[in-house]
Amino acid sequence: MNIGDKAPELLGTDEQGREIRLSDYRGRKLILYFYPKDNTAGCTAEACSLRDHYADLQAAGYEVVGVSKDSADSHGKFKAKHALPFPLIADVDTQLLQAMGAWGEKNMYGRKVMGTVRTTFIINEEGVIENIFSGREIKTKEHAKQILATTE
């Protein structure tokens, strides 16, 4: 997916088994962020950054949805442990990850493996991708501030 593309309508199923659709957020901007794994240092820092600035993000017109290939059970525990106020999609079959281009080859300890490429899509009120943060440009502890800085 690229800037200017329309995001897919069906995003997936969250930690409570609810179907999440793009149209659920029509009229609001959506931060759709993809992360590798629940309860890892970088992923926890990123989720907590978005949690800690959630009121600021909402005041700027944003909603937040996280996505990883972890199970709904794992997401439920991660969400409860860190008091995350937004849904987490369990994309266990990597369908959305692949569709959005957030699944790819990575280097893991010198080996090439397939996995989630940390990526955040900023989707406008009409469902069109406005901005993309990817890979090392994402500062996990400051990610919410990175997003808010693009709106000023």
C-alpha cells in the first residue's frame, strides 16, 4: 500500500472477537499500526506511547488500531496488562499484514526470516492513506509524538 491508496474495508477481528472495519472509523482519521509481537520491549514501548497520548490523538481527530499476528488471547492479555484503550487485531493468518505490505523479509540475528515490518499507516476520514511510517524511522517510545508532529 502507498500514500493515496484506499485502505481495505475489512481490517480483521480484535481481541474480543469483534470484526473491525474501515467504515467503523468513517469521518475520523485512523492510525493503523502494525507491530511484530505482544510484550516485547519495542512493541510495548510503541503501544504505551500511543496509550499515553491517546487523549491528544483523539483531540486531533484520530482513532488507533493495532495489528500483529499474535492470537486474540495474547492480545487480550497484552491489552489488559498495559491498559491499552484501543483494539488490537489478531491477524494470525497475516492476511492484512500482507495486503498492507507490512509483512516481509527481515534480518534476525544474521538470518533472513519473514515477519512483521513495523509500519504505521495514517488513514484519512475517507479511508485513503495519507502518511506511512516504516521500519527504523519509527521511534517506539516517541511514536505518538511523531504522529502528532505531522498534524501541526
